[in-house]
Amino acid sequence: MLRIYDTLEGRKKEFVPVREGKVGMYFCGMTVQSEPHVGHMRVAVVSDLFKRYLRYKGYDVTLVINFTDIDDKIIEKAGEEGVDYLEIAQRNIDKFMEFLHFLGAEEADHYPRATEFVGEIIKLVERLVERGYAYESGGDVYFEVKKWKNYGKLSKRNLEDLLAGASQRVALDDKKRNPEDFAVWKAAKEGEPAWESPWGMGRPGWHIECSAMSTKYLGEHFDIHGGGTELIFPHHENEMAQSEAATGKPYVNHWVHHGLVNLVGEKMSKSTGHFKTMEEIAAKFPPDVVRFYLLSTHYRTQIEFSDERLEEAASSIERFENLFRTLDRVVGPEGQGDEGAEPSAAMEEERAKFIEAMDDDLNTAQAMGHLFEAVRVLNQEIESGASAEVLRADRRTLRGLLDILGLLKDLETAGEDAPEEVEKLVAARTDARAARDWARADELRAEIEAAGYTVEDTPDGPVVRKAR
RNA sequence: GGCGGCGUAGCCAAGUGGCUAAGGCAGAGGACUGCAAAUCCUCGAUCACCGGUUCGAAUCCGGUCGCCGCCUCCA
């Protein structure tokens, strides 16, 4: 039984799809006023993880990741740079997509942008006004928070707390009836991007686009809505209020919030400039290392991103690389002839535990522990001379589990050919060893290593590969 | 100030009432090896602190200390 945590209820709940056999998921991608950073890598990986696992569980999954390409910040930025706001949006969306691919995440099914849904947004705002939850004021339209009795349920705060906390910060806007009300539609100022609406020229407020776009693709009530924890308030709280007020139905079954990524103890933030871009990370570490690191902690836990952590992940991955390389040597490459045989009992046990861990709110940290155990199982089998049939079956099983996590697809096991001069050194070393001239052999190995390669002696002869 | 979360071995990180507290990185010893590498075997935790509930607590309750997040644009 698959259980997934829900922020709204504050507990893990059994996953029961709204529509049998199907899963609708919506993840808040990014507001595209600036470059994607490490935090966005986590959304990319977490949304992909959910997609892959739910599909593994047999569901037909639809994943929507949105881009909010119109808001105060991007207009501001466009002004600063003197370019069209859509140009900035496109540039950052392109980067996001580039690194999504870098991380080995599958494409989502839809990537809606707020500006493409203004018509839907206007309809939704009209509906809110008709139902008495929103009011027009000077060209703006506000959601009247106190009309919605469930307001605060998601972020677990009440109106009084909110007002107490915000009283010093939120300037009283005389267009609003109440300080806690939020804009669903904003009148455009001179020169700002604007759309025609029943309330004059204007543009969508911040939260409304997600309500409109999620409903468009997934219906008024869908399964999973995700994003970072910092979006719980106000973004998701407001989004939920709008959607439920408009439809009178529950909006989503599982609110999934992943922990934030910190850099040396401090949260990354666009406003303080304290963040690492995806580009900086990608330049330094291979995709699998980043993905492995991101998955080695449970998705709801906040994590710290640092070079040391990534180096550790890289070391961990070597265990898999070494195993697959050895298996290639011992039983040949993956693929042909791997079907048929049943995995060993030890491997089957690890597989079952892996799935059990994943069924418990996608606990990748625990699941990966079993992956390492599976590696040990295979290594033990190799040591004890298990049959090629069993080794192949077990390798295939392990590969299947890695695929669920989208990990290590392109493991380098063959160890591409070393340059000719290195090959010559290796050959010379083999001769020296045959002649039991150990001093010469060691000397040659030193030369090979100086050239950036390592040589390992195996029962099947020396294996050369690039040193890490 | 209000709300939420966290504190598990040198580091990272699972486990939330009961078998010997997963796993990884780093480290030590052993096996294998001409030497290595890889691999296998072995080795490390009074679960922040104090008190309580319980036959039994890392796990539940109360308190203390420390860290983080949200309350304001942000994955």
C-alpha cells in the first residue's frame, strides 16, 4: 500500500486516486524572473521521482509543471534590463529545461505559462466575484479572506496570528477591504503588460494562475500538488482558498512539500542573492552525482548543498560503477540473456524492502540503503562463484530498482579505451609482471597513473580506466 | 512576537513504542594481491539535555538549550 504525506492533514495517507488508474500531479515549477538555482533542481528531481514511482505502481500519470511568467518582479526586472519581460521568461525557462534534462528528469506532460492562460484566469476571477468571495476595487480584484471559513487550514495558522504577524510589514492598502485580502487581478500601471478584462486593463495576481492552470489540465479535484515548503504560505494557502471557493469542492488530495535546499546553513533566496545557479552546479558535477545526492535524503527533509556532500555522493556511486564493471567482465554486458532466471532469495529480499521503503512516502533514503545491500549481495555472489544465470538475473533486478529512481542510466562500465601510449605502458607492465620484474611493473604503473589512468589486475588481465 | 519543523556515530542519513538503532562517506584491522586497486569479513552511537507516562521510549507527554523555516518575491 502506497502512503503519501499530505501537508493539509499533516499525516501520511493511503494514496487513492481520484480517477481510477490515473494520477494528476501539479508541481510549482518556478517564477521565471531569475535563473534557476539548486532549489529548482530539487523540484525537478522530486516531481520526476513521484512520476516514476507512481507509474511503476501502475498508474497513468499526468505531470504538470508551471511557469509563472508574469508578476511584479519580472516586470521590474524587464524594466531594469530594458528588455521585454517575455524574453526574460523564455531565457530562464530554457535554462530550467536544460537542467531538467541534465538531471535525467523526464519531461512533464505540460508546462503551462501564466500568460497563456489569462482567459481562463479571468473566468475564474469572475466566478469568484459571482460567488461573493472576491470584490472589485479600483480596477483590482481581491479575494476576501474572511469569507472563506477554511482559510489557514493548509498553513495551520489563523487569521488573528496572520494579522498580528503582518501588521508591521504589510502596508495597509486602501483599495482592500481588509489587510489580509489578496489580489487575484491587478490593474495595470502605465506601460505594464496588460490584458483586457471586465475590470479594465490588468494582469493576474500571483496565486490565481496555478488555480486556473491546474484545473485546466487536471480537473477541479486532483491527486497531488507539490512545491517547496516555502510555498505553503501564502501561495498554496491562497491557491487552495480560491480554487475551493470557486468550485465548492476539495482541491487536491495530497499536498506534497519538499524541504528546502540550504547553502552553508543559510536558505537560498532570490532577494539576498545567496544562491547557486543550476549552471554552477552542472559545471562541477555529473548529473548522476547531483541526482544521487538529492535522492539520498528524504524529500521532506531540508538539505544542505555543498561540494563536500556531492563529493561523498560521487564516492558512493563508485560502488555501483565497480560492481557493474566487474559484472560486465564476469558475465558480459547487460541485456542479452538476462531474462529467465529468478533473482536469488537475498536479492529478492532487498527488492521487496526497497519497494516497502518507497511505498512509505517515497522514502528514497531508506530505499537506497537497500540498494547498497543489493550491491553487497551481488558482490558476495561474484566472490562465491554464483552462476552466470543468477548474476544476470540479480543484476537485472538491481537495474530495475535503479530505473525507478532514474539513477545511473549511463554508467560507464566499459572504461573507454585509453590512449595508445597508455596502452603501451600497460602492455609493458604486463610483460614485466610476467617476468616477475616487480620494480619495473611498479614503475610503469606510476607512469600510467601520471598519465591520469589507473590499472587494476583482474583474473582476466589488467583493466585500465581513467582515474577519478 | 505568532506558526511549523529539526537535534541519531568524525561527517551525511534512515528508523517514531518492543528482535542485535538501516545504509553511505571517512577511518582501523583481517582475507585476497608480487605490491596495489576492486571486493569480502570484522570494528564505532549511554539516539541534545532534564523530568514524566509505560512491563518496555531514540520513538509518546512536559520542560530546557541549540539550529532552521514560514509569517514579505522565492523550489
